[in-house]
Amino acid sequence: MAFWKRKKEDAYISLGLNRPPTAEEEAIAQQPDAQQERNLYAEPEGQEGFFDRFKQAVAATRESLSEKIESVVGGKRRIDASVLDQLEEALIGADIGVQTSLEIIEKARQQVNRNQLDDLYELKRLIKDELREILLATGRNRRQGTVASEAEVPLDIKPYILLIVGVNGVGKTTTIGKLAHRIKSEGNEVMICAADTFRAAANDQLAIWAERSGVPLIQQKPGTDPSAVLYDSIGAARARNADVLIVDTAGRLHTKTNLMQELEKMRRVAGRDIEGAPHEVLLIIDAVTGQNGLEQARHFTRAVPVTGLVLTKLDGTAKGGIVIAIAKELGIPIRYVGIGEKINDLVEFSPEAYIESLFD
């Protein structure tokens, strides 16, 4: 649960509602986590439900992966080496990752050899369960860095600081606007710090999204020291009693040492002023870039303590399996995914919804 939800005292806020829950919703809250998530996000009839939106977002990936699996197993009566080899190629082709694909198929091969697996339906179920477990394990075993986890941040911390990082062109500005809108709609006072001072257009773009979100934007003239902008923004957030401060940073290539050093300076400035800050470092990755996005993530996580990932443009790629590859290799939870261009098209990532949408 996000920090700004965790800090709310009203029980219905923890259910993701903006009103007291009905008796039915209270009953849902007592269900196991996966089913609770499925039911709470099921919207009223006539509206696009949470799972339907996920299903639409991963349509291209589902066609690439699920249909390849069907073409491999369709009409076959038994599992043999040829079936397993073709399935391995299908998984790798969806950008799930070579190592992950090899491990899943090897597990299936061992079960086939021990006569524990001879049903094609069960084979598909094994693949589905293995992919789901990778994502669920990532959420349970969140990597610990110098940035505190949400559970460790005192509830009276204000503002809660979200540092947003990533290379240019991945949808960082758009994500900040959508995230600000989302957090504000959950009943919080939000501000945005425009600390990307290298590009004059960056502030202009961010200003448009801040206006759409109805969130104040703190900015200074181009070329200003980003750490100075952050320092002033923290002061402004305190003065306005803001709950959350979202900090934009320069879109940097992960190979540029000086820009990475600047990012470290911003972390130090935030930490001196606010206990435990930055409380979250979210890395934005364009899902369309596939393995290149994974390479970016590798470099960023070596330079800064990334605590969560946001995958943009998930609706625009047939290789959405990169979600699995990143989770498996880096052990960092995926917080949000972008599934469209509208301001509401940023949703909390659900392993269950993602896997069910891929195989439904």
C-alpha cells in the first residue's frame, strides 16, 4: 500500500474508496488479497473495469505470447521435446528473458521426465503460475537500499518525497502529471518540483501537466542548480502543509557520470532537510524499448537506490514480457504502469491482473 494511503486513518480509504464502504465492500475486504484486489477494482456496470483495462493494455503482448503458445500446443496430444523447445522460443520472443524462459522450461522438462506433467493444459498453467510467482516474490522481497521502505517512514513525515528518474523520452513528465493527479484524487495535498533545469521545454511540459492535475508547480529559471530548486520546493511544500512532493529530475543517460553525481547531490539535500528523504525513487522505463529498458534499469540501480519502477506505454508493445525480466533480474517492485494517454491511464501494477490478462 502506498504511503499516502497507509497514513489515512479512515478504514474506507485503505480500500481505495472516497466514501464509507458498503456492506458488500466490507465483505470483500475480508477476502484473500488476490480476490480482494480483483473485486475492489471491479467498477460498476457500464464502466471500464480495472481488469478490462489491463487486458486491453497487454493485448499486443497477449497475442504475441498466448497465441504462440496455442500454436505450439494446439492439436498436440502429448508434451515432447519439440513442444518444450518451441515454448522456450515463444517466451524469449515476448522479452520475458532468456534466463527466466530457460528456468521455466527446465522445470517443465523435469516434471515431464518424472511423469508428473503430461497434460498440455497443465503445462500452460505451470508457465502462468511461474510468471505470477516471479512478480509476487518481487513485491514480497523488496530490495532494501539507503532509501527507507514505506513501512519504515514515520506517519508524521511531511512532505513525503518521490524522486522521479529516467532517461529522456520514456514518458517521465507525463507520468509525473498522472501520478500527481492520482495521489491528489486520493485526498492528499500534492506539489511538483521542476528540477529538470537543463531543458527549457521541460518546465513548460511539466507546467501543462501540473495544470491538468490541479497541482502547484515550483520552478525556477533554466540553468538553476537542481538541488537549489529542490531545497526551495521542500520549503514551499512545508509552508503549504503538502503531503507529497514529486520531484522531476533531468532526463539523463545512465552512462553520464556527472549527471548521476548530480542526482546523488539531490538525494543528500533532500535527506538533510527531511528525515529519510527521498522516501521513494521511482525509475521510469518505456516498455516498448524491451531489453534496452532492462539495460537502463541495470545502470540506474547501480547509481541510485531505486525503490520502484513505473513502466510506460505498456499498451504499445508486443514485448510486454519485459515486466517479468525486470522483476526477475533486479528484484525491484513495479509500482505503476501506463496503459494509455489519458490522465487516468496510470494504474497501480497488479501481478494478478497482469498475468490473468496475458493468458485470458
